[in-house]
Amino acid sequence: MRETRRIIIDLDHELFLDPELEILDKIREEEEKRNIRKVRALSEFSAMYRSNIYEIIKNFIIKFRNKISTIEIKDFIIEHLKESIEALKILQQITNPDQKNFQNTYLYRLVKFIEEIVFPRGFNLQTIYKKLLDKSKDYYECQRHILLTHTFYRDKLKNPDYFIIPSVSPKVYQIINNITSLYNLDPNYGDFPEKTNYEIPMLLTNDVFEPYIDSIANAEEEAVKSIAERIGLRIIDEIFLAPQESFVDILLANNFLREDIQKDGKTRYIPQFSNETLLLYYLAIASIRRGFLSKELVNWISMNFALLIYMGILKWKLSDDNIFYSIFKDLQTNEKILPNLMKLSCFPNYLGMDKMKIRDSVQYRKEIFNFIGSQIDNLKDLINEIALFCEKINKEKK
């Protein structure tokens, strides 16, 4: 792109009036003969898209040369190329290969900025949960999105490896919503095992899980316990689903339980759950145990971080009407840039997830990247915030 910009700068703008724009075709032919092996990895796609770049320029000239002056057209093209070059430069220098002074790199600062919103660290679950809840006011859809992968290799209720934390499948998400509704509508109450004269809300396990399981056998029982544990619940007397003691503390601290004194003098904890109450606990568990996430979840989380960083940089550097935006958003471009960002983001000083779980399968990448286009509005809001944060980092570097 840098070479293309130099060529356009030297080009007489009056040549844009040529009906066939033959000069651009000749330049493109010459450019395509250049050896692309000399181009560095992160900017390699600019060489791959030489033909596309000139096609975009040609279409832009044809579309606007009867509406604005050719000198203005030339200025637009040069400016948009400049923006694109600046974006590529940031991507090339996003981290230090030797990891010296990594805390000041764009990658580290951006990973930590996003992490604090959707996947924070903390000394304990209560700290992480509070961080998530505070950010959920503006970014709950993003937080939920981090858990709901679009690829499922084990989309079953029973999972043989109960120690590994999987993503929230559509089936499990339905179960969580069902539990939330049942707790708010008509729960049972039973003695709080760890606290005398207190009662906690309980649900019949069968009421929750029977619609999703044909028969409760040993494997299914283990699956039920695992799902319950990941959302802060436990099985009591083999038939009731109730909050764990530690989760009761979290619920009380965040007003998801209120106290009600009964006639017999016992204090009953009445649930007043919101949609995010249980899901944020699952996300907090995933965060504190991030070394034990499933492959699907590691790939999904790292891909979303990579995407947010990439799109945030583009939002920062490229104007909304940049004619080369389509190149940066092209699936082939994403397949070249995002996997590298995914792996870099997983390193111990960054997300601290197992980068060895990042899949190198081309087919898998295509499958997961296909969902990049289906961004939720809340993700776009976060991308805008990341762009603003990029500008803040840039000012601090000056």
C-alpha cells in the first residue's frame, strides 16, 4: 500500500478522465509482477490484494469523476491509503518480539482493557463477579457473547471430562434461563446447611433437567452436578438444586437475595435474580480457571479478543468511508491476521490461556471466522471504546 500511495501521488490526476483508465491497468500489471515474498507477514495481505486495491481505486474514480474534481478524487485516494498504511503499521508493531517493555505495547494495553470488561482477573470469585457485574450495565451482551461459542464439537449435556470448562451451549443456556425463571417465580425453601435458622431457595432437580435429559443415569447426574457447580449451585439431598454457600455471599453482596423474616423466626433468602446473575458466575468461574478451558472456549475467547483488537485499530485509524475497508474486513485477510493475534493474546502476560489449544485447521478457522460478520450491536459499542482507548495509548506514547 505504501508503494501504491507513492505511485498515486506521482500520477497526473487528469489521467483519471481516461474512460478506460488504462494507466491503472498498466500499473496493476507491473505491480503484480513484484515478488511478494519480500513482504513481511503482517502486511503480506497488501501484496496479495494488489489487484484488488487497484480495482477499488478504479471503481472509485469511475463512480465519482463526474461528481467531484479529479484532484479531489486523487486526494481522497491518497488519504485513504495513508490511513490504511498507518493501520498496518500499528498491526506490525503491536507487540515486541523480545517481550521487552511489553506493558507499553498496544497488544498488552488492549488485551488488558478488554479483559477488564469481559474476562477480568481477581483474587477470588467475588472480586471477579463484582467486576463483571459493574461492567454488565454497559457490556452484558459482550460478556454473554464470550461464553456462547458458535462451534460445538461436544454439544451434549454429558461431557466425559468434567474438569474442563466448556462453553455455554444453546441447551445449557436454556437450562440457565429456566433455572433463573424458576427461582424468581416459585422456588421451594430449605434449611441453609451452613447457617442455622436461615433458609435458602431450592428447586427440584428434576423440574430443571428432565426436559433436557431422557433419563437420569450416572453420567447425566455427573453432568448435572458440573453444570450446577459452574453457575454457583449444588445438589442437596440428591433432589434439590440450591446456591452454594460462597455463592450466597455473592448474591447477598449484590442484592440478588433479600432477607425475609418468617413467623417461626427463621430468615428466608428470597431470590431476585436478573438475566445475568447465573451467567456471570459461569464467566467468573471460567476466568479464574482459565487454564482449564475447553479448546472451543479458548479459540472462541481468543478469537473475539483478536477481532476486537483488530477492529478497534481499524476504527481508530480508518475513516468510515475509507474505500479500502473491504480489504481489511475480507475473510481471507482475517484468516491471515487474526490467528496470529489469537496466539499472541493467549501468552501468560496477556490472557494466560493455553495457546496450544488454538486450532490450526483451515476449515475450523473458516467456520469460526464466518461468525465475525454477525456482530452484535454491543460488540460494536465496545469496538468504538477500544478505538478511543487506542488514541489514548497513542497520546501517552508521544
